[in-house]
Amino acid sequence: WFPAHVLDSNSNPLRNRKRRLLVEYETLVSDDDSSKPLTEEIEASLLRPAPPEESDEGFEEHDVVDAFHVEGWWRGVVMS
């Protein structure tokens, strides 16, 4: 998962039954111009809300977590 902003939430029901959104990524760049952020159309079902900024919760061994690493969010397991 990569952080992004929704640019356009209009869907064309004649084109596809699944709702699609135009997003601009915060950490990924365009293949055509590396000075511009990557934009693409994705299915709305693939969108996740932004995580909380901080958590006071402690983690225990074997907890399943999402961690921000190398420009994106990755699923992992807490190990001791």
C-alpha cells in the first residue's frame, strides 16, 4: 500500500460496474517523468484509509502489523 490523494472520484457506470478513482501517489513517481508523482486509476475497493499518526498501544510478539518502510505500507509480524 502506498500513500496517495484522491484526485477524482467520478465514476463512469457505463464503462465499468466497479467504481474507479484517480489517485496521485505521495512516494511513487511517473515512469515518463521522475519529477512528477505517479497518477493512476484504481478500483475504489483497493483504497484504504490513512493510518493513525501515532499509537499508544504496545505490541506483542506475533501481532500482525502494517509498518511504513521503503515508501509504502507493508504487512509484517512482530518478532522478538
